[in-house]
Amino acid sequence: MPLFGTGIAKLDELLGGGVPENSILAYSSAVGLESDVFLLHMIYEQLGRGRTCIVYSNVKSPSSLISDMKDYGFDVGGYQNNLVFIDAYSSLMGFGKSAEYTVKNPSDFMEVLSMLEEAVDKEKKPALFIASMNTMLDSVGEEAFVGKYYQLSRIMKKAAITSALYVEWGYSPEVSRRITQADCLILLRSSEIRLALGHYLKIQKAGWLKKKKDGGMTYRVAKPGGVIPYIPKLLVSGPYEAGKSTFVRTASSKSVSVDRFGTTIALDHGHYEGAGMSAELFGTPGQPRFDPLLVRIAGSALGAIIVVDSTMPETFERAKQMIKMVRSAGSPIVVAANKQDSKGAMKAEDVADALGLGEAVPVVACSAIDKKSTNRVIEILIKMVLSAPGFPETADETACAEGKSTDKQQEVASR
């Protein structure tokens, strides 16, 4: 069964490799998000694979949409022969014909449907994109949209793949029911995720997946770049001199260490990119006097890495204390059993036994001076973060207002 990519590798991974042929993929977006970029990603992906793309453009002119794509870094100049527009915008604005297919009266649903079907039949198994379901239904009216949606759905099913954007402006339940009939429904949201304002998506429906996957994906939008899967904060900490700062520097494409008194006090920040994701890494000092800082950052992080020195089991008791404090924040944790390249290093499984950790906290063999090794630890943590039950809607449940630690965390830190 052919699968069609969305143009976003991490999203395709969540979808089991992509969207099956003849499916309808609907993005249902909260108001105020840059949601059209998801359609632009998929248009560019399918053009790059040699497929003809039909775009029903009803919120801006075809030339404006091409300009938007260029702003995101999607230059379609070499694909013009495979990019077909149905222009339902220019006639509304009183402009002249600007595309091969031009809808003269976008409020006439029968004309709209006829034009869509003509284009889909002529182009032979194209990918079809509807820029705005909202503008379509506002133009034709809810009654006509609901009454004839089955005809629209039939036409969309004739295409090799269809993707449409719908913004939740508070339409009637009948409209919502039609939108949710899509084979794949992806929710786009904006929320304060662990004290940081961010965007996330949630796969609400994907009938071909044998097992519905928990979790979702946090992301940011950049020009150029488009949708970038993104985690705003991961904590990196561990006992003093376990290799935390080295870990952050090695894993990061760029990093900064804020040193106050030599190496005694250092706050590390790094930016990680890999495995189709980017993330901000925040490192805290390992000394007990900085536990309030550890607790505070743990309360706003989506996941944590505790680095331990595999050659110094005498530091494991301190590591246990730090793990206990971080676990009270409710985020996933991975332990990096560092210095595996050193003589006398304990194996990862022996470190796990010594720390008394269950399966919920994996211990991963690591060398903080090896980028592949640090990346593997981060990739395991990111997978845990994205697959956490209820993520990302529940990411704030244990976070604290205005960045303050919870009573539970403060209690643990004081022990």
C-alpha cells in the first residue's frame, strides 16, 4: 500500500510512514496558528516526488501562495508544470483569470464541485490540496456544505491523496462531524507547555494504524524551514564532575556555559539537532546547594537526562537523590552511564542495578565525548517524551505556576 509523505519526517514517523493512498488528511487547527504551512510542506514533498499537485486556492492568489512557499524555503520554480491551481480567490476580489482553472462564483457549490472533479479527472491521480475548508463553507453556506459534503468527499477520494485545512471557528456540530469523517485527523494547538508557550500537534485519527499511538509532537515554525519538530527544554544534570557539561557541549550544535567562579558554578545551555528533531538542553550544577535550581528547571522541562560517572559508584547515592527530585516533576528520565570508554567503568546494566531503577528509567551506556553516544541518549529520551500518555496536553499537570516548584518537589528537595 503506497504511503504519501507529509514533508515532515517526524510526523510521517508518527503516522507509520505516511498517509495511505486515496485517504483524506485533515488538519484541524485552533485559531491564530500558522497552520497553512503544513499543506505547503506536503505540496513541496509531493512535487519533489514527481506527482501533480492540484491546489484549491481560496484565501489568496496562486502567485501569493507560491511566494509564501518560497519564504519557507520551498522553491517550486522547477515544478511549475506539475503545480495546478484552481483559483477561487481572484474572482472574489475582482481580479482577472490567473490560473488554468478559475471558479467564477465561489458561492456556487455545484460550480466548485464541478471544477474540482474536472481537474482531478484530467490530471490522473493527482494530490489534491484545499487551502481553506472554512472559506469554502463560508462562501457556499453551512447548509449547502453539509448537504453536499458527500459529493466533495467522493471527489477528494478520487485523488491519490487529499489534504485540507480547517480552522475551528465555532461552526455547527454538523460541520464538525463532516470534517472528522476524514481518514486522518490531526489537531494543531498552541498551549503553555511546561511554562513555555509552544505549538503541538496530536494525531486524533489514523485508521490504518494497527495500534493508536499515544503522544504527539511539539514544534515551531521558522522562515525558512517551515515546521520544525522542537522540544523547548530538556534538563541535563548529575553529580558533580559526572560529565554533564561535556555531554551538553558534545551533543549541541552550539552551546554556552555561564561560568561564575571557574568550574564551581556553571549553567549550561545547548541546542541539539538530530533524528528529525531539535531541542534546547539546559544543564544545572550537581552540588547539593543547587538542588532548588534543579527542582525549578525540572518542573519546566519535558524530560531529563541524569549523567553519572560509571567509574565512581561512590557518587551513585547522590545520583539517586537527584533522580528522586526530578521524578517528582513527572517528566521522563534517562540515565546516561558516562565514561564507558574509561578503565574500570561499570556496565550500564550494573549501574541500573546499583541505582535500583526499574524499567521506567532506562540506563544507557554513554561516552560524553562521543557525539553519536550523546545523541543516542537524547534520541531515547525524545522518544519517551513524545510517546508519554496524554502528551502534550498533560505536560503542564505537574508544572508550577510562574515557574515555581510544586509542594511535592520542595518536600523531596528538602530531604
